[in-house]
Amino acid sequence: MSLKALCSAVLVLFPAPLAAQVRGAALAPPATSHYEALLASPGHIRGIHLTSWGAGSRKLRGQTIARIRGSVINAVAVAVKETDGKVYIPGVPLAHKYGTYTPAIPRPEEMLADFREAGIYTIARVVAFHDRLLPVSRPDLAVKTPSGAPWRAGNGATWVDPYNREVRDYVVGVALRAAELGFDEIQFDYIRYPTEGDTSLCRYSRPHSPASAVANLADFLSYARKKLPKKVKLSAAIFGLTTSSKGDMGIGQSIHSLAENTDYIYPMMYPSHYNPGEYKIRNPDAEPFKVIDRGLRDARERLGFDFDKVRPYLQDFSLRHDYGPREVRAQLIASRRNYVGSWILWNPSNRYNWAALTPLSYRAFVNPDYEAERE
């Protein structure tokens, strides 16, 4: 019996609490040969994230594609719905109805054709439940306070209720439109519950607990998969620390459940977002290799065969520590050391360290077999 079959048998034979205990041991990492074969296989994506305005502008998009042609990048993740609640692609009926459409990508067919012509894999990033706009038109869809008013984070932001069926249809409607336009993959971000502010005051349309939170997100992803065309991949961008956390981090994000219900998971492993002392690293922001290496090692030890689905978001922006080609390379090296060949870089202004992404640099520092892999 294969290890994967054994895992399934354990879950069937034992009741849930015991199965969960046994499962941690059953999902021990596969043999090293499995990871080596995975890393050597074709189809890895090496991506960058693009804002809606950067991707939607013909001029800016052309400049980006020109940069990509001289690099190892072969994928882009494009924001089609953001945390402010704006929907950036036309043709989503409810977005037009509620006034949340903003024409940042007025000609999405043209945009996707340009990327396709350049051989670039396209991912539509759809922010799910962090939304400042929808609760303005539909306050009944918001996460609420005990008084019934929309709950607000410390910065004043609102969230929509992940348990609400109308919210589900609204978010999946954006994803479905992106799929119809021709995106290769739908990636849900902020597929979680609020964290910023006094979350003890959050009230939902259904009883809320760690178990119900995890189950509801799994149900949301299952619903989305049924609605989306089969050829379109489904993924989730998740907290970076989920690779090491044994619970749901208080936000419903169980890495096991999310991996089971998607084609890929993208832990957002930005070293600047890890607290001092995390992983016993005094200043994680200044130690990108150590952060990525430790986080992916934890994921590999916990996820078993589902580790094959891990594609981290990596940092290419500066907060307290300056990030240049050296810091970007460090993360790429740590990823490959842990048998991860697919990743996406994040910069909020689309300003990437292209010097770290040339074929020469990538071959010299990260993957000496890059040219053969590309062919």
C-alpha cells in the first residue's frame, strides 16, 4: 500500500480526533527521490505579482513583458479584486450593481493575449473576504459587532462574512469571470477571518469556532471548484506561518485543509512579516535564507505528498531591511534547497530586482540546470 493510500485508510478507520493525531505521523515526508523527481519535472512557475493598474496599462504591461523576456520569469499573478473591495475587470454583474467595479483592466482580453503571446502563465488573484466597499452597499453582508453594525479593524477596514452564501456567490462570481476571460489559475487571497483589531467583537451569520472556521473555508473552496471550468487551476494565498503552525492560527487557515481543497497553496513567507525571535532568529527580516529554509522545511515535514502543492510568495520589497538581488537570491536558493521550484515574488509597486532574475544569475546561484529545464 502506498503512503498516500495509507493516509486515507487511517482517516476512514479512526474517528476524527484520533485520526488527526495519527495523521501527523502518517504524513511524514516521502522519500528524497520523490522530491528530486518533482524538482526535475517540467511545469514550474517563476512568477511576479502585478497590480491591476500595472497589468491593465498597455504601456506598463509592455515594459514588464520586455523585462520578463530577458529573465527566468514565466508567470504573473494579477490583482483582479483587492483588499479595498474594488473589482478591476468588467463583466461581473454584482460588481456593477454594487458600484465596486473600477476600470483598471478595461480590456482584459487584450491583456491576456499579450501575456499568452509571450508564453506567460496567468493567475487571477482575488481577495475574498477583506472588503471595504461591499459593506457600504450591503451592510448586511459584513462581519458585524454585537450591536449589528459592521465590525471594523484598527485601521477602519471592514470584512464580509465568510459564512454568508451571498458573499460566497459574489466572490466566486469575480473568479468565474476571470476564468471565462482566460486566466490559467484562480488564486484566492484573504481567504480567512479578521485578525487586526478586537476580533472578540466579530459576529457572523453562523456559529463561529476554530472547527467551523476551517470547515467553512474548505466548503467555500469546494464550491468554487464546482463553479470554475475544470481546466482552470484553483489556489489559495495563505499566511506564511501556516507552514509551521499546528492549528488554524485563529483565522481558519489549516494548511492541511487548504492543501487538500486546492491545486496549489501559496504561503506568503515574507521575512519582514515574521516577529523578532520567530524560529529563534533575532531579526527575521535580515535573514531571508533562514526564514524560508525553516518555514519550507516545516511544511515538508508536515504535509506529506501535499507538499508538492507548495508555491511560496517571496519578498522583493524593503521595509526595515533593504532587499536587493542578494536577498532575493537567498530566498530562491532556500526554496530550491527544499525541493520547491515554483514561487512568486511580491513587490507592491511592481519594482523587481531583475538583476537576480536573469538566466545567468539564476543558473549561477540557484539552478545550474536552468537552461536544460527551460528547453
